[in-house]
Amino acid sequence: MISKTLFVVTLSLCVSGGATDPVLIQSPSVEHVTEGQTARLQCSMQNAAVRDRNVYWYRELPGKQREWILVHYARNNVYRYSGYSERFQPSRHIDSNSFILTISNVQPSDTAVYYCSMRGGIYGNGSRLNVTSANAPVLIQSPSVEHVTEGQTARLQCTMQNATVRYTNVHWNRERPGKQREWILLYRTQNGTERYSGLSERFLPSRDIDSNSFILTISNVQPSDTAVYYCSVWLLINGNGSRLNVTSANAPVLIQSPSLERVTEGQTARLQCTMQNAAVTHTDVHWNRELPGKDMERVLTHAIKNNTQRSPGFTERFHPSRDTSNKTFILTISNVQPNDTAVYYCSVWGDISGNGSQLNVTINETPADQVPMLIPVYVILAAGPVLIGGILVTICLKKRSASSGRAGDQSQAAGDRNPRWTGSRWALQQPTSSVYSEIKGNRQAPGS
């Protein structure tokens, strides 16, 4: 009975002790310093006091295994491993309950991830230290854009200044459309290669000593290789990037409609971009426009996941969408403004563009002094005063006297058909007999 009791007590002590194991939290996660400066890495401990514990510091250099730096004992004595001088100085900060590693006069070779640890398999999360020199390497990539057809070979070059490629490890990364940057491979100074899981030997790194350049050769390129490729050294210094565009034998074709869209200010415009040889659901689309007399500018990007990235200055009036049944990208512009007048282009795969749609926005504005005013006028044919448009006038039916000459009939024939202004009166004259004769004669002409 006693033995069982002791067993239970011992077990409970082991469980409770595990729940209060020390926890090590390192900061900063990344420290950038220049050669010759001082770096300070902190390792805060929870559930225990730093004054009572030994701490171990080690680091992992790029592409190398873990190496121990020093041990800082609870009594404050220090044991340094071979090759580490007093530039690496440990200490304790009692108020924050932290271990500190101070590295003075840092060198580019100090670039690594540093870890604090304790016995019992307790480790910190690590602090990355990046050290750059006053003459840090500069990476220049070429070409800026490489166009190749599926099945061909692409060659991307990364020329380095202020350092020698022979003695520098290089990393290659890529950023596919709509995705985050991903690591591809590491090419070591001993010419060993570490590839990302699933990456084939189609991706072959090399060095060109004569041009002091890193080379990435991609054979039998596929449309899925389309991306921006970056070289990097020292884990911090990156090249400017090379865009690789791979087109298939049946590359997408973009047909835009309408070719000309006329809308009035305040209305809504709908521009359509139909794609052949590819699915709109698997393709990012870019919408660009060219204002009169200006360069092409990006309006927005509509990604595969339907998220939209608008360029600065473009509001939600510019709304993209997809019509999967018609394999069409749509750009809808609501409440159009005169400054929206431009040629709009859709594009995919970086360099395949549509034929463009011209959008013309007209102003719906009529000056007030040009608006016609219709005033109804009622005329009552009667002798005597008549009210017309609020003005009292007198209508006279003037009868021609029998003694009037023939010449007068001819001279007034045209005028007698219409009223004429006589001073302050309208005179509506009765047609003469000569006018009746003309009318009668005209009617009988076809039969004569």
C-alpha cells in the first residue's frame, strides 16, 4: 500500500514539473547591422530566473550545420568554443529576466541565425543577424524580361559587384503571379546544389567566373514556370528580378468589345475581354488604359482568387468580374467622368494584350440661354382686337378693291398668301382673284 502511494506522488510531481518548464523567447527576429557595428540579441525566459540557470548560445550559418559559440554559467563564468573571441560577450539582465548576447565589431561572416538554449531540450525561436559591409554586393539581373515558348530553354543571369561569385553562396527565388515569393534552390561555393522539394533538375545553377555572374538555366520550360526570378546573397541582398514569360503553342488570344464605347457622363460603361485557348478562372487579368497623349498606366489586377488590387487613384468605380460561361473578363466603370476617356486594354501572362476598347465620355450639358421656350399662341380669325401671347393686337381682314390694277396683283401675289406686319397690326389679306387663278391653273396643269 505504501509503495502505491509513493508511485502516485512521484508521478504527480513529474507532471506538475513539466507544466512549468522554462520558455525562451528571442528578439528581435531579424537584426540588420553594418560591418563594424554592434549587435545585441536578447533571450527572455519565462517560468524560471535567469540568475539561476546556465545558458548556451549557438548559431547556424547559411548552408552549414549548427555550431556552438559559448556557455554562460549561473556563476557568470564563460566558456567559449574554439574560434570565438571576446567579441561575443554574454550577460544577464535581471529586470527583464533575459539573457543577452552582444557581438561587437560585427563582420559579414557573422551573418547567421543565433539561438539560446538550456539543458533539457529547451530552445529559443532564433534571431537572424544580417551583416552588410560598406561595400556590400550589388546584384544586377538580366534580361529584365525573357520571352520563350514552351519546350525551349531560358537563361537568366545575375551579375555581382563588390564581391566574387567564386566565394559566395547564391539563392534563387521566384514569385509567381498572385502568389508569394518562394525559394527554389541554393547554389554553394563548393558547387553543391540544394533544390526545393519537388523542383526538378530542369533548373540548373552555375557560375560564370569571367563575367562574375550567377546563371540559372531552365530547360524544357513550361507555362507554369512563368514568374519573376530573383537571385540573392547574404540572405539579405537581392537582385532586381528577371521576368520569365512562357507561352504555349496555343497561347491565349484576347478579343475586346466593343471597339468603341460612347457613354454620357454619370452613366455606366461595360468593357468586355473574351479569352480563347485558356480559362478565365485560372488566369490573372490586368486592366490598363492609355489616356490621350499619355503613357499606358495600370488600372487594376484581378487575381485568380477574385481579389482585386487597384492602382493608386482608382476607386471602386472600376469593378472587375468574370463571366465564366462566355470565357470573358469584364471591366465595369460606374458614374463615368470625362477624364475616364481612354483606350482600355486587358492583358494576361504579362505580355498578351487585347486589341483595346476606346471609351468616349461626353458631357451632358446644355446652356440655359440655348433652351428653346415654346409659348402657345392662339389666333382667332376675327375682325377686331385679339389677345395673342398676352399682347392685344387687332386683326384686319382687308378686302382688295376692284379698281386695283393687274400690276398690283402680280407684285403682291406672293405676299398676299401670308400675313404681314403693318405698323402695330397684323394684316391678313384675302387672296385676290389672280391668286385663285394661279392655284386653279396649277391644279389643272397635269391634265392639260
